[in-house]
Amino acid sequence: MPSSGLFLGLNWRISPGPFPLGTKLAEEIESLGRVLFQFYRAVNLLYRKSLEGKQPEWVSRWLDLGKPRELIELQSSPAFKNEVPRVIRPDILLTEGGFRITELDSVPGGIGLTAWLNETYSNAQVQIPGAQIIGGGDGMVRRFESIFNGAKNIHIVISEEAATYRPEMEWLAGQMRSAKVAVQGPKFKEIAEGDAVYRFFELFDLANVPGSKFIFEASSSRKIFLTPPPKPLFEEKMLFALFWNRNLQNFWRQELGEGFFARLKKIIPYTWLVDPTPLPPHGAIPELNLTDWHQLKSLSQRERELVLKISGFSEKAWGARGVFFGSDLSHEDWANAVDNAISGFEKSPFVLQRFERPKLVEAGWFDFEKNELRLMKGRVRLCPYYFVSGQGDAARPQLGGVLATIVPADKKIVHGMSEAILAPCAV
């Protein structure tokens, strides 16, 4: 382990080998980057056309809910018109019916951790016989380097809220060879023309990142390169609700192409935005057959195989906070969660998503206290990291590596925790 660690104050269970993926699943994940990159481009176009009156106005209105005016204006500035995040990380759950993407993260943690795991497991030659670490020993580092358009000075700016991830990014910076790389704090603004900045802070947290104003001004005037761009629409979970909205199906089909559109319909769980706007007496919420969001409270526990979560632009919108599993809650707690979602729409909208139960797998971890290998039944989340290099039509996403998180079977939320096994994936 690096002397300064990888996650500040956190640890995990160590796997004796990489997590194996079958050839077919690995190929699907490899090719998924192109689909998600095109989805991000389509989202960007949809927002612009909504502002121009060429797509429904409620699209941009929904995406702008709760955002400060200056951030909305910055999002639409010419410098960022066609920019999308250069790191794309989906959260993928393995289910009995295949894999499902529950959300996308455009400011993800785990880049340095996954890079270290890939390198360490490759060098230690602990692969399953005949298997290869996805991305290889240095794929994460080299792909991350590629997103900065050849800049010679790169600053990774981290907020206090994301301080847990600072050690992994410091380790990552130390592995980069194509540029001078430094990890900076939230007050940083010593940037020279031609530099590049990696924004490792959420846009809802700008009040606690005093250097952000200077960074945004420099990038708006194209003096520096900034990624991910300051566009809060990419930090919203409601993108999946827009994807499933029937009024937009022709747009998605046209911009994604029939193949990509059909593929995403198979792997994105049905998602709704909890918009309390009254429906006409004969209207109903699709799939749920409810005529009012308050009726969600009356569903039985068996009918509540649903997840309610804050869409974005909130301190509760990351790290599995602000997530409510309907089938796990008492009637009273579920009713309170629904009421909060309805009343908070104008400031912090919620999305509702079908719960896709991950299948059980058996994984091993090494118990250092007992000095023995232990087996655990658990549920898996896969996090592939795609890095977009190049400009315009030449831009391409490349897979750097895949992180597997396996949590004990009794855990509903699959995320990093002290009881979780974290391992790189191999094919």
C-alpha cells in the first residue's frame, strides 16, 4: 500500500486475486463506453435545443431546478458549448437478468485506487491462470493522462468534501509522466495560461471551493483547459428519467441511433422524475398507474421494489446518501421519504427508479487477523472507467480499468465500506 494510503481513514477487504468477468460481459463493458459517450453528447444537445425552443422547455427547466443563476449561465457559455465530461463512470449491478446501470458519475472517486489495484495485481502475478487484468497494469494512468489535450502542467483540484480521495489522486499524480502534475486544495488559483485543471469537486459545493471562480473564469476565456466542464446537467440522476420519457423517444432514437437506443433500454432501469405537477383526471404516471405522486405512499411493501433518491446538486446526492429503498422501509418512513421528495421538487428534485436486485456471487478475501482466506456471499457493483481523448469528431472513449465492489449479501446499497471486497477486474 502507498505510504499515505489511498482512501483517507478508510480500508476494505483484500481479495487474493482479481474479480473474473466472462469474455462476453467484458466485451459488452468494453463497447459500452461508445454508447455512454454518445448518450452524454445527446444529453448536451437536448439541453441546448430545449433552451432554443426546439425541444420541450420542461427539459431545461427540470435540469436547472435549484441551480444558481450564475452556474446556469456558465453552463451555456460558448467555451463549454460542446464539452462533456472526459471521465465517464457508470455504476453497474450484476443481476440474474444481465447487468443494469443505476446511474452515471461524471466526477467519480476511485480512479487512483483502480489504477493502483491494476498495477499491483498485475505486478504480483496473482491473476487467475489465463486471465488478464482489464486495462493492464498502467491503462488507468495512461488513459487519464490522455484527457488533457497534451497540457504540460496539470492541476487536480480537490474540495474538502472529497478529501477522502486525496491520497489516491496524489498517488495517481505521481505515476503520470507526460506532464507536471500537482494535487491542489480548494483555495488554489495559481494557474498559468495553457495549464489544465481536473475538477474533483461537485458543483453544489462551490461555496467551499473559493478558487473555483478563478478557474471558471480562466477556462471560460479559453486560457486553460478544464474537465469536467462546469455543467451541472451532467451531475443529475434525472438524465435516466429523461431517457425513459415517452415524449423524447424520437429524439433519443435519432441522436443515439437505433442500436444504441435499444441497448440502453435493456440496461437502464425505468426511471421517473418525481414532479408534483397535477395530472388531468384521466392522466396516470406511466408504468406505475398512479394519478398522483402521493399515491406512492399507499403501495404495499411488496409493490415497493423501488428506489427513491435525490437527483443531484445536493450534499446528499453522492456516497449513497439520500437513497431510500421502498421495500426496506416501514410504511411511515416510506411515506416521509415520498413527502420530502414531493415538497423538495423545486430545490432538490428526486428520481424514482425500479430496484434491480443484484445476484449473489461468492468471493474470497484474506483475513489478516486470522491469517486465512475466507469466502463471502455477496452482491457486486462494477465501475468501468472510460477516458475521452481527442477533440470533436476525433474524440474517443477508452476503457482504463474496471473496479469490482462486493458487499455482504445482507447489504442493500452496494458501495465501498470496510466490509466490502475491492478488486480489479480481469477477463
